[in-house]
Amino acid sequence: MKLRHILLATAALAVLASSCSRSDGGRADGSIEFSRLSGRAAYVLTGSAKDFSRDSDVTYFDSACIIMPERIYNLDMRELRDSIVATAFDTLTDPQRAMEAYFLQNAGEEGYELRAVSTDSVNDTNSTGLTLVDGSVICLNASVLSYQVSKYIYAPCDANGVTANRYFSVSLKDGQLLRLGDIFTPEGIKALPPVIAERARQMVNTVGPTTISALPANDNFYISASGAIVFAYQPYEAASYSQGEIKIPFFDYQLSDYMTPQGLQLFGLAE
């Protein structure tokens, strides 16, 4: 295993970033390779104290840690990497630049002039505004890699922050980023919402009352380590904010009647 840390400093943004930490493992037809992109930034919103009825100007703290798939068994992970960067930082460009621009963008949305400060003095425990971004692998087996991008945004002095999770699954047969339309037929896509709604009704003691009339926005699903297909609804999408993310899982065979030949093959259900 190789471990490499590169420490980068961007004075204008007061961003402390480390990239990349790399881990390699191999097998006969290729290797597994990841990189790590992380960074922090902290700002004072100049002139904001009066507007927020505080004795001093409010602060904003940004943090990101992204584990980036570089290569899995000689498959091209470009489509997945691009999806991760675009979801995590709202733009598709060099990951380091995208992260730094995103930090500035979020801190600057209140409309105040930003003064960069040390993240030793302003951090996630004492700042009045936060953006926290995390990207991690949630499943890696012989057939599928599933990935989660999680974002938490708390505007200065708001009552509640907002959390959103986006999921991606990649077939390790060919590196294809899987969408619901790849796994399920058009007829299956139409049939799934009431099926999911019924499962949610059965899970009411676990997930609480829900109102499900459509598939999750943005094809938001993933394949778990156990092979379950999990449909993920974000806060407000299918239930109240206090219920958080609503996850409705199915064993693959329970949805086989709705699958394409590709879907059946992916889950080993093809005859």
C-alpha cells in the first residue's frame, strides 16, 4: 500500500487542502485505486453583526473530504468522478478548483465581503454558518460500486440546516454508471412508485408516514452490500423534514418482474 500526502495552501482563500492520499490493491485483471481530496476554509462576514443582532460579525466554515475512485479493475471511472465533482461542488472542472470556488460561493451567498481567517480559530464547532461535504464508497463488491455524496448546509443563524445525499452505482462489468432506466423497463419504471409506496406503508414504524407518488428525484438509488436496491428520498421529498432521508429497500428478486435483461444480468437473475 502506498500513502501519499500533499499539503497545499491557497492564501487568498485561506483554504487548507490535502490531496492525494492513495491506496492501491490489485488482482489479476487490474487494481483498485483511490485518491483523497480534502479542504477547509473559514471566513468572517464583514459588517454582518448588526444585521444578525450580534456583538461581532458572523463566521462561515467550509469543509470537504472526497474519496475519489480513480481506477477499479482497469475500468474507466471518469463518468463517476465527474458526477461526484459536479454533485459535491455544483460545477464540473478540476476538483481542487471546484472545491475552492464552492467554498467561496457558499460563504458569499449572504452578500457580505468575506475576510479569510484561520480554520484553527473558526471551525465546525463554533461557526455560525457551515457547509460540510463528504464523498465516500458505501459498497464495493465483485459486481457493483455504490457511492454517496453527502452535503450539509447551515446558513448563518438559521433554525435548521439542510442535508442532502446523492447516490451513484457503477457496474464493475464495464464501468457504466447505472440509472434506473438501465435496470428497469419503461413499464417497470411506471409500475414502481405504487410498489415503493406500499413498502413504505409497511415500514411506517421505521420511516414514519410518507407520501410517495414518484421515483426519487435524480435517479437517487443505490445498491447495498447485501445486493438490495435502495430508493432514497431526501427531506421534504416524501415526508416531513424531521423524518430525514427516507430509504426504501428491496431484495433484487422482489423487483425482477420489472427489470431489463441488463438488470437481471447485473443481479444474477437471468435464466
